[in-house]
Amino acid sequence: MWPILDSQEPMPIIAATWSLATGGCQGAIAPLIAGGSALDAVCAVARATERDPTVDSVGLGGLPDATGHVTLDACVMVSPAKCGAVCAVAKHLDVTDLARMVMERTRHVMLAGKGADDFARALGMRESNLLAPAARAAWERWRTGGETPPSHDTVGVLAIDSAGVMAGACSTSGMAYKLAGRVGDSPIPGHGLYVDPEVGGAVATGNGELVMGVCGTFLAVELMRRGSTPQEAVREVLERIERTYSPEPHQQVGVIVLSRDGRIGSGALRGGFEVVVADEQGVRLTPAAMVTHPDTPEVKR
Ligand code: GLY
């Protein structure tokens, strides 16, 4: 462990995507300030969101794939040498905790599908029916042509603890009504989440297909390694996405970057993306610091 700055004590902080992370941040910030670990904090925020049935894009209540099955993806990361992930989990809810177990108890980085569910069962995790009644009803309406697929999002969380250690977590049920088997950016280190303690971390949310081809969070951290500020890194990642994909007006990507010394950058392709920040001053929800297309309709939950 190392101090963030030689002359300054690390200030515990959490930064997370969307208002859906607010309750989790409210629960996680006091233990973090009291000396808890960043890894415990990010897992607590993700777990709270996964267990909230009113959130239709993460955990219980997440919208299903085209065949009506909910599958969950998650990862945690402390450094390039210390990360864990699960994807296409169909029977267990606490997928961020499961990703942490992959990191801490196996020699692997990612477990997928049945193997991930088997691992959860072997750990003694309780099986859950992930398809909540409201999500099932929405899927029925979509299947019968009465509902357009909504945009989707992800809970992405970065935290620094009082020892100066950074950790990140990312959890999602993925794109609503996706093709069965589709996995997006969230569980893949360097795509939905990247943390390098020498530099900082980044999380991405929104349409994973627009993040994966540019390794969006890895790119953000590498830009900071080469001297960009967190906000400059966010801007360049969004510009790279813009140049690469020419996103359609309904497509959203949001990015949060946290430097190892606690500076935050944030931005999104469209208005509507919000960032939750929690520290000794409290928990607050703020709009992203930059928007690539302020002229197009907001894309938010
Ligand atoms: N960003 C979440 C997903 O595309 O699955």
C-alpha cells in the first residue's frame, strides 16, 4: 500500500454511475470513511443495486433476454493482476460478490454461464429466480410488439479507501431483450471497468457494443498514464467512440474516471447521465461534466 500523495492523507471517496447507485453509496460511505476497504465498498454498492427489484438493468428486476431469461454479468478489479468476473449467470443474484470470489478463490479471471452458477452453488450461495414480475410483464409486452426496448445501463463503481487503495466493480443484466448468449462490456476488464493503482480507474455504462471495440476504460486509464487529466481522458474516450461508431441518437455511453489522487472526470454521449459522488461531505448526484451531443434527446433511466 502507498499513500496517494506524499504530503496528503488519502480521502475516502466513491464515484458511481446513475442515480440507481445512490442508496448503495449512502450505505457504503460511512464504513469506508471509518477505515473499510475500497473493495468492500464497491461490492456493497453493487450488491445493494443488484438486490433492488426496482432497478430494471442490474440484478433482480433486470430485463431478460429475448427468450425471457435474465442473465447477469459483473466484475471487480483492484489491479491488472487482481481482478475477477462472471458472465451469463442465470441462477444467482449477488454476482459482484461472486466475481470477487473468482478473484480471491480461483486461479482464473472469469467464469461464464453454468460454470459460474455451479461455482456459486459450491460456495453455498443461494439460488434466486432473477425474473421479477414487472420484468416478465415488460418482456411479454415487448414480445407481443407493444413495447420498444428501453435503453439500458449498468452500476459501475470506483472507490478509494483511507489506505489509498482503489477498487472498482461493475454489474449489469445487460441489454434488454438481447440475443440469448450476448455479453457486453461490463464483466470484461478494460471494457466496462479498469483499475490500475499506478494511475487510477474508469467505469463505463450504456451500450456495451460501443465500448468494447475501443477498450473504453483501459483507454481512459492509459490516457491518464500518459498525462491526461481525468476529464481529458473521458473526452478522448467519447471522441474515440464517436469516430469509431457514429452512434445513433438513442445510443448512450457514460464514462467516469477517478485518478489515484481522487480527481473525477465524467461524461456521456447524451444528456441524462448522472454521477453519484460520496465522501466526507455526503452523497450527491450530479450531471456528467460533459456531453458530446447536448442537442439530442436525453438518454437516461
Ligand atoms: N453496459 C452494459 C452492457 O452493454 O451490457
